[in-house]
Amino acid sequence: MGERTWYLAGRGAGLLLRAWRLTVRVEARNREVLKPPYVLALWHGRVIGDLMDNYGCGCVTMASRSNDGALAAGIVEQLGIVAARGSSSRGGREALFEMEDMIRGGAVPFGALTVDGPRGPWREVKPGVIALARRLRAPLIPITFSCRRAWVLRSWDRMVLPKPFTKVVVAYGEPWRPERLAGESAEVLRGVADAMNALTAWLDREVAGRELWPPA
């Protein structure tokens, strides 16, 4: 199938996700830290629940220039999110500039990136999200979710899928202010990953009663 077909399939999947969203109860924690502009950082395997608290938000994210990316673009655009096309391996620089221009110009309120996407390594933060936040002089805010009942797929990202009729809890971490992102890149990347992992593990223990992923 060509990219257009994958994109249309994504639009259909987005409609299914909207219907899925109606079967669960969503609770958001620490939303008071969200003061645009900002950049959300999320793990690829936790994207479904994170989306459930951001339908229709009008933010911008990145989808790769591939069939998988076309599918993802169709899904998020069906949910009211703009997709800039690019990835760490192809077109990522141009897509980051596009995201920056849209946020800086006020076309969208904030950006969101799956920081270990599109293909991993799993739970390894890539530098694009740091670069975007630095260029915008905007805070970077971790986001994650957990749920009482879930499927955990055997995919590279250990995708967590909330079961219908469960409770989904989305949590926003403490913002990383621009001055905190100004250190050595490797140290900042590791620090952001540690913060995201700690937030995810804590939320899993509270909501699911156990860690859905092994310790990092």
C-alpha cells in the first residue's frame, strides 16, 4: 500500500480511538503546569493514554516519512493534532523547524514528541525534543499514563493499551525550564529519561498496582 492508503487507514483508526476513548474514564493530574508554549515529552509505548487527554488540543507532533508515519499522521490528525512529517533518520531537522515555526507563530499552542520514536531504542531520549525546547526557550514537560487494566504488547516499544471500561490516569511531570536544559547534551538526555521513567513507574504502582514495564 502507498502512503495515501496508510494515511486513510490512520484516519479510520483515529475514529476507532475516539470510540475507544468513550469506554474509559480519564483522570489528569498536574495539568496546572501546562502554560503554553511548552513541549511534551512522552514514551512511544505510552502514547495511547496520553492522547486520550489531548484530543482536539490543536498541538503539533512529528510523524516519520514512512508508511508507519503516514498511519500515525492519519490517526493524530483525526484527533485534532497537526503532524509535521519527519524523523530522526529522515526529514527530522525540517520537521523540527516546522514545529518551531508553528508554535512560535501561535498557529498551535504547544508541541509533543515521542522521544524514543519512531523505532527506538526503547526509552532512550533522542535529542530532537531538547533542541525544540531550547530553540523555543520553552519548558519541557514529561507526560505518561497508566491504567488499572491493560494489555502490554510484545512490540519494540512495549505499547500499553488500556482495556475498555478501565480507568486511565494521565500524569504531567514537573517542567524542565530552559535553564535546566542548557547543560551537556548527554547529561540532559539521561536526566529527562530518568524523570520520565520515575514518573511512569510511580504512576504504574499507584494505578495498576505494579510496574507494567521492567525497571530502566
